[in-house]
Amino acid sequence: MVGLSDILGAVALLPALVSAYALPEACSGICNNSHDPSIIRRADGTYFRFSTGGRIAIHTAPSLSGPWTYKGAALPGGSSINLPGNQDLWAPDVAQVGNQYYLYYSVSTFGVQNSAIGIARSSSLDAGTWTDLGSTGVVSSAGLPYNAIDGNLVNEPGTSNYFLTFGSFWNGIHRVRMTPTKSNGAAYQVAFDPNDTAMEGPTVFKNGDFYYLFFSKGTCCGYDKNRPAAGKEYRILACRSSSPVGPFVDRDGRSCRSGGGTVVLQSHNWVYGPGGQGAYQDPTNGPVLYYHYVDTRIGFGDGQKKFGWNRINFSSGWPVV
């Protein structure tokens, strides 16, 4: 005979059964102030997290789980790029090239195409050591098919070929060759959805034989004021290619330039609107996906977004968290 306690126990298990996604791994210390995070680990084992706001906020920790400590702004004087938004920098992306670290950032204002991707350099990652180098040459204005924000650098292993993948809304996500400090050639489209242009924040990550293009889709912000329709909030999708230049397709073989994209992570349990993601080959945890999200148990404000991360399983050929 089934008792009330059995029924209640089964009901308690339902969230775990219906969710196809793992909950974020543990995070301690300052886990908010993490919009559009970018992660890198220094040779001494210190993790650095860069994020939108505060002229690129820098946090450090001894592990991905924390405890995270605020260290200051990467560019306390703002950007030298002469565009509106040069004191409110977005979407950092950090990469190591040789013995130098490069920080790509966006100068823009919400909803406009008058934008540029800038770059700063440091030999240590520490706050107070970053030198602003100004524009990468990746700029946009009305009439162009892309918006020059959300840059992400990728190197073709074993070569001196660098590519910057970038873009937001308009005609999707684009790519240009880099030196890696300056653009070198014309931009070309790598992802686009003609039925839903709300895609941005690309990250390219190589695992095995494939290059995976992760991107965010949907409404990113302002959930406390105007909640999007269910399923239209931020979520993370991916396509892949055997070449760093594409073409990228999703798990069903659909072109990423024609609306393709396989969902990797979306709202589940108390996690809402995950996105602004990056992927990182962590020496301790293996490949990880990191992102920001709002915890519905706490609140939906932009300032309440938290840092989340999960290990990625590529055993199927596709990223699973």
C-alpha cells in the first residue's frame, strides 16, 4: 500500500527528474557582480574572473568554486575609444598569447550599432597592470550587418592564425582574422537566425576534432521589470565545425547560419536565464562551461546575477552539462 510519505517523496524528486541539466557547482565569496564572465587560470593557480560593469570588474579565487574576492577595475580610467559607453565597458574576454594576456572589451550603449571592440594588455592579469590599447579595428555603425560587441579570440592550434568571433542581433554573429591585437581582413557571418535575431555572446572552444561555437540567445536583462515570455529568456546553444572558420552546424545538421543551434543550457529548477557564457579547459576540472544566471530564490535583478559553472561532457560529440 502506498502511503502519504511515499507520495510526498516522489513529488520531492520531480524537479530532479524533469530537469535535464545539472545545477551550478558550488560558489563562495563574491558570486554576484558576474555579468558576462570571462575566466582564466594563472600559472600560480590563481583564477581570475572578469565581468561587465565597474569598468571591467576583476575577481580572483584559488579555485573555480571560490572564495571569490574583488580586486578592482581592469580599466579604472575607462576606454580611450571615443564612443558613448567608454566609461561603462561590456563583455570582457581574456586570452593568453605567449607571455602576455589580452583583454577584449566592448564600447557601446544598449540597443545601438555605434560600437567598437577594444583591447587591453597585461603581463600578470592583476588589477593596476592593464594598459589600454584602444580599438582592435572591429567597429560598427548603422548600415553594417553586425554589431561590434562581445568579442572572443580563438587560435588555430599549431598556427599563428587568430580569429575574433563577435556580434549581437542585427545579422547575427560574425568573425574576422586578428593579429591578435588588430583586425586583419573583412568580417564574415558564422551564425544567424532569420526568425529570431536575439543572439549574441559567441565563444569558440576546441575539444577533440571539433570547434564548438557557443552563443547566447534570448532576452538577457531586466527580468525584474519586464519578464520575457517563457522560453524567450537567455539560454545557451551550440553548433560545431571541424574547421575554426566553419561552417558550423547543430546536432541535427542544420546550418548555424540558418537558425541552427542545439540547446546546451536553459532555465531549470531555480536557475533562470543562463547566458553570457564562456568555455574553458580547466586543469583541475577538465572542460567547463561558465555563465551568469539569476537565482529565482533570491531575485531577478541584473545586479543579482550570479556566477555559475559546470563540467562539460563531450562523450556524445556534443556538449552536455
